[in-house]
Amino acid sequence: MTRPDLSLVTVSTNEADLVKECFASVHRNKGDLAIEHILVDNVCTDGSADVARAENPDAVVIRTPEKMGFAPNSNLGLKAATGRYLGLLNPDTITHEGALQRLVGALDSDPAVGIVGPRLLNFDGSVQLSVRRFPTLASFLVRRTPLRALARNGRWDKRHLNADFDHERTQEVDWMLGAALVARREAVDDVGILDEGLPLYVDDIDWCLRMHKAGWGVLYVADAEISHIHQAVSDKRLLSRNTWLHMRSMAHFTRTHGLRQVVLGGRPSY
């Protein structure tokens, strides 16, 4: 049996309508790539698994015994994946023609690159600010405390969002949103899968930082385009369960990588 070029892991928590479009776009735009698309069914009651298989008869379905968070769900898929490269793809994404080929091609062309991400687009075609700088204590306070009422869209907020980033140029970056990421299997073997100690969010920041620390490149691929519904739930309400979980994740991130990393927010040198 031929090994897949790329394994994509998509987690659904009753998101059948989104799964349908996501799986259809991958199947439609895979070109000559051999793709293993894995659906992790997080105790769904809406037929997500049936929808995935209807769009791709070869889809692999993993059903979880109980409700779990994003990281443990994704890790089930990553552990089961057999492809040369391992990807995370949110159900609220639509892959454009050639996007997956360009992501795989970027990894094929440079063995020092550990993880790549596409240009994420909003559904109106505008560019999503998906390429970020590592968080600092200042940016965290601005974005996740009452200070944001005064400092929203200020210096530290714009720094974190990388608002001046050149999305037209493929380049090394700090980190990218985990809605669509493709990693080299050897790099994942080196740094590990997602940190299940992060209850919500921050797993993409942590994964990219671990790649940097281990000497793997983290590359934004400008000509690979994927549309994404960025819900940004924790941005919409300051005091919510998601915001609290985000704060817990940042506390775990700080314990893991040290206060210096969070205060300075720089990219490790290698």
C-alpha cells in the first residue's frame, strides 16, 4: 500500500455542515496528492462521520468515548495518521486549488522546515491576520484583561496580531493559527504532538515555539490559500468560559516555556 503524502486531521463537535464543505474541498482540490483525511468525531450526534464519508469514501473516522478538548482530539488523529506529513485542518475551512500541493511542496523543498501554514482568508476574500508574533505579558494584558477597553488596536495589540506583516511573501514566522498547519513527521517525532495540558487555544503557539526551540523552521507559504471562518470566541466577550480557559492555557504556557519567554516574546535563535 502506498503511503499517503499527507494526513489531515479534522475534529468535529457537531459541525456536520462545516465538515461537508471542508471534506468536499479537500477531495476536490487534492490533485495528484495521496491524502488521508481523518475525522475525529468528538461524540457527535449530527452525523458528522457519515457526512465526511459521503464526501470522501476513504475518510478515516475515529470516534471518541467522551467529550474532549481540541488537543487530545487532534492527538488521536495525529497518532493514527500514516502520511509522510501530518496536518491539522479545522472543519470551518475551505481549501483552494493548489493550496495543499504548495504546502507539501514547501516541506519537500527544504528539509530544515518543520511546519508550514497557508495564507488564511476570510470568506469575503480578505486576508486574515493568522500570522502572529509570540505573545508577551504586555500583549496578554491588553487582549485578555479590562485594559483592552483602553488599549485595543494599540501598539501591543497590533504587535501581537502582526498587523504590519507582508502576506505576499513566503517567509519564516513566529507562529500561525492552528486552523490549517502541516508538519514534517520527523519534526513531530522530535518535538511531540499537541500539549494536552492546554485546555483551550495556545496549542498552536506552543507547537510552533517548540519547533523553533528544536531548530525547525516555521514557514508561512504565501501562495497556498485556505478560507477560514475565524470565530475568535474569546475576543467577543471579556468574561466568558472560553476567556477563562484561554487564561489557564496561557498560565500553562508560561510554566512550560518560562516567564522570560512570555515577558520578551522573542523567537528563539538557532
